[in-house]
Amino acid sequence: MKIGVVGASGYAGGELLRLLLNHPDFKISYISAGTNAGELITTIHPGLTPLSGRVFSATEPDELNQCDLVFLALPHGESAKLVAQLSPSLKIVDLGADFRLTHEHAWKKYYGGNHAGKWIYGLPELSQNRFEISRSSRVANPGCYATAISLAAAPALHDKLIDASDVVVVAASGTTGAGRSAKVNLLGSEVMNSMTSYKFGGVHQHTPEIEEALAAVNGQDVKISFTPILAPMPRGILATITARLVKPLTTEAAHQIYEDYFASSAFVHVLPAGHMPQTAAVLGTNNAHVQVAVDEHTNRLLISIAIDNLGKGAAGQAIQNANLMVGLAEDSGLNHLGVR
């Protein structure tokens, strides 16, 4: 299949290219990047030696329409403008935020500008999403934090184990989650040996996305209090989710509920008792590692999850969705193990 990647000079775009080069059924036929058009791809992504000699193209809708499937890895607000120029029959996975939210007021509050509408939400492990994705030609890939937090909380909300009105999240992400644009606070000298919270006070743009995804699982509104942390590492997310239990539960029972919920997942692994998720263990993969426990002292459920923000949080999940959309095995081209 002929595959196009738009926004290929960014971190997520580069990870898409890396994974697609090893995919048995997808052939990269079109690679574009706005401001980097005309530059050698290996100037930006030196590890992609199979693409030596190729340059980034300018983004041309007519060229994209010659593809079978296209990945869009663009800043929010840009995908919708391009999609309007593409063939309605073209299969698209959008890694941006443009088509993730149902409610226009949430889009305007957290992103601003015009709301482009809602596509099928591309988190296959939730509810009936896998079936809906397999029937769709347009899929909105979730945000990285949203992926980690939604996966971690979904089994508990599905089984009505916790108070859905008071879910507390603290999650740390590597610097690639902020994109490739130069920012003083992301310089190595600023980030190394330091951690800091940001978007403090419940204003992170993934908040409404997470609440919408989990409300669909729970069958009623979900409220989260989310504090993100910038971690001194390039990639990875480690999130801790807690919520008050509304029915008696042991750690062993909670562990079994989580194992049952993810039993059919090729990528979400509930770790054995005593083993904790580590970002290094999922680096470069589409995997999520999960651990769960009951804090009897406070009667709260605790969930820890680790993902690679560029893997399951972006490019890996996008390819997982594309596999489903075209009828391939869900894990095709994604059988990578972590480095630890």
C-alpha cells in the first residue's frame, strides 16, 4: 500500500518513518514537511539511512490523493485545513488534535479557533473502538497523555469501581512531547537534572479528550484533575492515577479485573505483582505497561502506567489504527521490544 506522511520532519513524523520502513505491507511513497521542504530527510532524521538521498516534499494535495493511506502529523488547526482539500475516499489517520473532540465549546476553550468536527477516536483498547476503527476511513489518533491516562483508568471505570467525579492524575513526559520547535525551557541546560510541573491548575489541552473517552467507557461524566510534569528525558510517559473506591476491593481482585479487561490486547501488559512500569521498558515500542494496587489506608485505587509518548502515544498507535483500517493484523510492523 502506498503511504504518505505529512509533517514528517517532526518527532512523531520521524518515528512514523522509522516504523513504516519495517512494515511488511506499507510502502512510504510520499514524505512532506512544510518549512523543511527540499531538505534531505537524513539531515533531520540521521538514523533513517534507508531514506538517504531523499528530500522532504512540499505538501501537495494532488500527490497525497495518489496514496492509499495518509498520516498527518501536524500542529493543531492545520490538519482540518488540509483535509478539506483531500479526496473523501482517502484513508487518513490524524495525529493532531483537530478531530478528537465532540464538543465545540471544549475545543474553543482548550485550543481556540473553529471546531472541525469529530472522527472515530483511535484508542482500540477502549470499549468498541477497535470495531469502529476497522470500519472507518478517518481516525483521530489520541494524544500521548490521553492514551496513557485513558488506558490506566478505563478498566476501573468500566467496572464502576471508582468515583468518576474525582480522578486525580500526575504524569511526567519526556521533552519530545512538546514538539520540535525551539523553546528556551526545553534546552538541555534547562531540562537536565530538573523536573517541573507545567500547565498547572487543570488547563492541559488533553483534559477534555480524556474525559470524553472515559465517559464513553463509564456511561456517565468523568472529571479528572490532571497535573503534567516535564521530565529530564527525551521520550516516555509515566502516569499515576488515583481515585476513591466506591466498593470493597483487594489489590488481587483489582489486578485480575485489569488482566481480564486487557486480555485481548497485543500491546497493554498488566505486570506481575511487585513489578512496576518503567519508561525504558517501553522505549521504541507500541506497548503500555500497567500496575494496579489498592491503598487500604485511604480507600483509593492506584494505577501506574508507562508508555513511549512517540510510540503508543503517537506513531505506533497511528500504525496500529492504520492496520485495523485496512484489515491487517493489529500488530503488523509493531513487534518491537523495549530496551530494558
